[in-house]
Amino acid sequence: RYQYYLQVKKDVLDGRLLSSLEQGIRLAGLAVQADFGDYHQFESHDFLREYVLFPTDWTQDEAVLEELTQKVAQEHRTHSGITAAEAELMYINEVERLDGFGQEIFPVKDNHGNDIHLGIFFMGIFIKNRIGRTTVIYRWNDIGNIAHNKSSIVLELINKEENVLFHTDDLENAKYISRLFAARHKFYKQNKICTE
């Protein structure tokens, strides 16, 4: 649990998992409880200014940062009496509700040379950020095979005659992405009854 907590906390602070302002304050309050204990143990919460509470891409304005830090101190106060293990578990549960949790996204190009994001999640493969288009999802049931050909990734669809092609920057990226997708696809097929 502790190692998983550290990993998801790093993902949040590095900006790989996006959160709203309210979610970020709630997460920071839980992290302070998990890492330092109860609020009433400290005469002052000035130490929070030295502690990384928010994602790196959040504002660097000192006044805004000070206001957010005060809100984290208030949030920390509400968690008094919770053990470190409970706070870590609450943090993990909160992170699992964030948009994008459990997804891995890769920048690729479609057949027309447009920049898109190819992603994977528990239900299948999705395509994001096509200008003016909604997210396209290929569920594991619809995919027959996943392979790579040089720097391209090929999705063979079961019910359609055509294959879907994505282009990466190099052979190693295509290899990595296709192997990851193929492994998840195989896992889904082996555990199909559980996922349904």
C-alpha cells in the first residue's frame, strides 16, 4: 500500500494525473496527514511552504500558493485522528477517481499525418484529441490482433475489413506500444468472464 501510495502521489505531483483545484487541495491534505501525522502536533504549519503539495505545472504566484497552502492546512485539520495507513488508503481511493486514472496515453499520428493521442484503459484502446471529434474507443472484443510494422502500430478489427494504422516516431516506440497493447489484450481474453 505504501509503495503504491508513493507512486500515485508522484504521478499527481508530476502532473501525469490531472486534478481540479478542490481535488488537489484534498489530496495534499491527505498527503500531509499520511506523511506528518495530526494537525495539532504542530505549533505552526509554516513547514508546509517547504513541502511539495501541488503538481509542478500549477501556479508559481506566491500569493496564490500561500492561499492554497492555507487551504491545505485547513484540510489537514479535518483529518486529525486518522492513521498514516488510513490516510494513504484514502489518498489512493481519491486518486482512483481522477479523470485519466488507469490510462496510458501515447502521442502518435493517424494515416493523414494528424497528431492524436492513442491510449489504453481497462476496456480497450481509445483515440483522443482529434480536432472537432469525440473520443473513439475500440473495445477489446472488437480487436483481433495488435502488431507493429516498422514504426507503425496496426490494429486488426474483427468485424471490419480494414485495419487501423497509427504512426510513431521510431521503431522502438511502436514496438513498446504494440507489445503493451497486445499484453493487455491477451490479459482481457484470458479473463473475459471476470471483466464482463
